[in-house]
Amino acid sequence: FYLLILKIFKLYLQASDYPLILSLENHCSPKQQEVIADYLEDILGDKLLTSPIDNTQITQLPSPEALKFKILIKNKKVGTIEEGLLRREIDSHGEIGEISDLENMSNEDEDEETAPLYPNTRSLKRKNYHRSSSPPRKKKKMKKIKIAIALSDLVIYTKSEKFVSFEHSLANQRCYENNSIGELRARKFVKHSAKEFVSHTSRFLTRIYPKGTRATSSNYYPQEFWNVGCQMVALNFQTPGVQMELQNGKYLDNGGCGYILKPEFLRNRNSTFTPQNVRSYSIPMSFSIKLICGHQLPPSSLSKTNKADPLVQIEIYGVPEDQTKRKSSVQKSNALCPRWNETFSFEVQVPELALIRFCVKDEVSLVSNEFLGQYTLPLLSLKKG
């Protein structure tokens, strides 16, 4: 863990001035959590955010600009930020807090960030602010999670809170509490409760994570969750493919700093926008792309002659109405300088959410193509000419 945090810190200093959020998947005992807290403070130093940027009551999150050059810890937390600040004034080393968590035993939406139950040597009685007194449902059980106070108090604006429902979050959740929602559950919300999902992400940081059955570290398509305003759509970065190409292309915008401003209709808390209801929220964009030629394309590794039969596929990713693919003709045995001179026309309803992907392939057979290269970028980042 020490070497990992040290490496992340060195890369962070080179990558961006904007805040870095370290999301901890915490399965450690309280004693181990104290070691983690010590490592974080020792390595990150004054870059680690350990208190709010001002002393006023926290009613909204600060902007990324206000948090420049800071690193935030995302983890479970005991109590409120205000209680944590009071604890930091005294020596809380060795203290352990308990929080209640309603565990879903169906495994459909596993919360991978909960720590296991450990024997309690010294516990603090904490009030559970967010849990109903009604008996648990049939497939759920209440469990206690033990959190080292030293680690808990390092969590400021990114407190992990178990997601119950949109109604529960609206009534009970504080602005600095965020949710992690599993891929399958989130996809159901996109399909059946998109308006409520957009309202939720306009108020709270929301993270989507891959389902646990992705044993090969495969990825889902992140676009459907960007369409409803989810801020942190977690992918398996070790697995290349279209999904990671969309991720990399999305964040080319804004200088590649890691933060992009959501469209106004995803920031407005009174918005009724959904990916299926887009007409009144954006101005459609019509454009044409002329595909002229290629130059020194990679040779085919599957062809017997090592000469590619290249084609270009232009893909639009965005709201469902905008999803489309267009394919050029095939230039036989010409990877050196293929010429197409073909024009493709598109109309995109929500250009603010759209990505365009140019993919070059070699036609190996009528049913099989070999990937040669691609480039993905936000549609609004395209220049005319």
C-alpha cells in the first residue's frame, strides 16, 4: 500500500493541478486502517485535504478550482465532518467507530467498499442518522462496520454512503456524501427512473462500478451513465477496447485535466431532462465529414499478402437517439495511400454529450475485420475545415 500511494502521488504531481480523489476499497481491520491513515498523511503531506477549505457550514461542495493541488480520500466515515473536526483537536489514536450498514444479500448490487466485521477492542457509540427503525427486509441483514477514527477523519468532501433510494438520498443525504451504485442496478435506473437519476447526480457525486461477475475484467459502455450525469464511471483500465477508448476520448476535453463541466441540463436541479426526452434541452447539430484518404496505414497481420484492405467506420456515441455508425467502402490491397473521397452526413440531437470515433479496419473477410487504429474525441471538439 505504501509503495502504491507513493507511485500515485508522483504521477499526480505530473498529471494535473486539479483534485485527485482516492477511492479506498477498504477490507482492513481497524489497526490496519490506522496504518493506512499514517501512510496517507506521511506520503501526501500538505496535499492531503484534512479539513474544509473554509470554516462555514457545508451546504454545497467546493468547485474543482477551489480544490486545486489537493488529494481527497473517499471512504466510509463515522459521523459528520463537523464531528470529525472536533475529534482531530484531541488524540483519537486507537479509537474505533461503528456505523450500521444494510447488506443486500441478493448479490445483485454488491457494495465492494464495506470492511468485514472485526472483534471490537475499544468502540465508540455512534448515532445512526440515516437508518430506519423498521425491521429489515427478508433478503437483507444489518451489520456493523468498524472504522478507525484516524482514517475516518481524513474523509472530508467524499464520504461514501450506502445508496438506498433516490427518495432517501433527497431527504437525508448531505452534499458531501456520495454513492457507489453497481452497473446492473444503475442500468435499471437509467431505463426506468432516468429523471430521478439526473436529479440525484445534480446534487451528489455518484460512482458506477462494474458488476462482480466480470471475472476477466471486461468493461461496460460508460456512455449510458454519462448521459444521466454520473461523475465517476469506473472502468477496468487494464483492459483495452472501445469502452476505454470512449473514456480516453471523453476526457481529452478541457486540456485533459481530468474534469469536464457537465451540460447545464445535467447541473440544473429542476431539470426534467432524460436521455429519452431531449428535444427541449439542446440545439441539434447537423454536420458532414468528408473522408478523403489515408496515409501509410499499418499492414495487416492476418492477410497472407500483408496488404490491408482498409475501410473507415465513423461512430457516434451519445443519447440513444444519436447512436449511429457509418462505414466507408473498402480499398483493396492499399494500405499505403487509400483514397475514398466519400462524404457522411449526421444530425445529432444532443451534441454536448456526443463522442465521435473514427475506426480504421482491415476487411479480412465479409464477416471479419481486423482493427488497425482509432481516434475518439468529443463531437464539440471537432474543428471545421
